[in-house]
Amino acid sequence: MAPERLIIPLPLRSPLLGGCPSVTWHLMPLQRSAGSQREEPPGPCGTGIPTLKKPILLQGHERSITQIKYNREGDLLFTVAKDPIVNVWYSINGERLGTYSGHTGAVWCVDADWDTRHVLTGSADNSCRLWDCETGKQLALVKTNSAVRTCGFDFGGNIIMFSTDKQMGYQCFVSFFDLRDPSQIESDEPYMKIPCNESKITSAVWGPLGEFIIAGHENGELNQFSAKSGEVLVNVKEHTKQINDIQTSRDMTMFITASKDNSAKLFDSTTLEHQKSFRTERPVNSAALSPIFDHVVLGGGQEAMDVTTTSTRIGKFEARFFHLGVEEEFGRIKGHFGPINSVAFHPDGKSYSSGGEDGYVRIHYFDPQYFEFEFEA
């Protein structure tokens, strides 16, 4: 029987350093020895050194994953899905630390503050909830008129922002609450509420220093809303279809968008100036920037409703790695049985995680060749 392959080879101009032109970090056949459950790939140039670590599979959800997010240190990984459960895991070994129970509908978004004291979640049960990270206790509940699609803490962790969907006759709003003023939460009265009449917000993140938020819309627009006045500071439209995900770089000077128009694009956080584009043949559901290399990982695949009609390879369910500078793909990692809905790099850049329509979260630790790999343009 032919050996299994976790990762798909790609034709590359750049071989690995060390004079082994036929092997690159992303091409490692897996061989299972008799009676062993451990998969050990041969090392570079057939040295037999096991270098490819098996991904850690997190099975804590019954429905499709909607978002995964690391805390700032990277020791915890938060996962939410189309079930009401919010899970938190140790990222180093995949052990489940606990759950945050209270939601009654699909949970669309999750965020942790700077020092991982509080967790924020937004759900289709028309609520946004604040949790104590350590104990799992619910600290605050904000009720809304429609599903909460995006949420996030500002830089200091004092102000939260969330956006609601345009549905059931209610329009899309972005709401801002100051947690230092308990009366705002108790009365469900935010200090600022911005209406979005034209197109609903599908993804949003805080900009540097909490001065504004960057919002991606269903029609492909990007808006920069002031967190003080609520006015639109900058408006651009580089995508032609819905923006599914926005993630910032480690220093928050740049951010990357993932869109249904089969592309991901890099922008300057302050000016919203378009910098780079990464194109695929399928809708891109999520994109993340490496904190240590000029690398981008994209997750996506065909629409979830069409998945049953195609094989995993035709559906393009692999995580795809692009070089930030030259916009060229240099590697793919497969594993999910359906589209990838969310990807995230660990803050130390030594691993990344992906959550899919199959309900699984996979933590991939990069093998040594990844760190030695040099892309020759």
C-alpha cells in the first residue's frame, strides 16, 4: 500500500538548504511501522530522522467550527462552533481546560483580553457574554435584537465592541460598551451605537491602540470606524464579495482579509492601503499572518452546502501557505474533511491551528525544515 501523505507536494523553484533538491519541508511521506500507531516520516534525503509531528486533533464540538483564537501568550486556544459550547484548550498538548456554558445558539465569535482575564463571546441566541477566563463564570450578558456576528476587546481590555446581523427587520449595528461603567451593561445602553444601513458587517477587529475598528462588509467594503465619534474615517472596496475574516499582524500595523471572491488581501491598518493579494480557486474563509516569517496561511474550500458532491482533494480543503513578499504559494497541508472555517498562527510562530466544517480543530506544529526553508523568488 502506498504511504499516506499528510501534505501535498508543489512544484517549487527553491529546494531546501543542504543539497537535497527533491525534498522540501512540506513534502514528507508518512510510513507506519508494523504494530505501531506512531507515524514516522523519513527525514530529509532519506536519513530516517523523524521530523514531521503528527497534528493534535481537538474534538470538543458537535457542529462546524466558526472561529478559533489564541490568547496573547499562546498557551490557550479558544474555539467556538455552531453549537452553544465555548471551549478552551491548552495549545501545547491539546488538553481541554474547560468550557463556558450559557449560550443557547450557535456561537459566531470569541476574543480574550490582553492579560487573558476575560473572554468575550457573541452568539446567534441574540446575546454577547463576558466570562471570567479562569473560573468560567458569566460576568455580564448583553441582549441584542439579532445575532452577534463579531466581537472584540480593545487594546486595554476596558472597551468591548460587537456587531449584530441585519435580520428579522433589524438593521446591523456596531455597539461599544465601556466595562468600567457597569450601568451600561445593566441597562443594555452602549456609549456608542453605529448603524450600518447599506451592508452588514461580517468581520471586524480593533485597530492599533484602540482608536478605531476595521470592519469588513457583506458587499466587500472595508470601513474604519472611530471608537470615539463613530464616524467613518476611511472607506475602501478592494473585494468584490463578502469579507469572511480579518486578522491583524502581531504589531497591528497590517491586517489580512479573507473573502468569498477567492482571494485574501493585505492592507495597511491606518490608511487601509492595499498592499498584497493572494489568489486561490475557492472561497477563502480565513487568513492569518505569521508572527516570525513573511508567511500567510489561508483556509477555505468550496461552499459547505456543496461539500457532499466532491472528494476532499477536488474540494480544495487544504491549508495553503503563501509568501508575503512575492505572493506565491509554497506549501499545502491537508487533513480536514470539509472547508476550513478559521485559521490562526500561534503567537510564537512555531505552530498554527485550523478549525473546519467537520467540527474538528487541528493544531499543527511545524517540523525543523519549515524554519530552515528559504524562498527564492
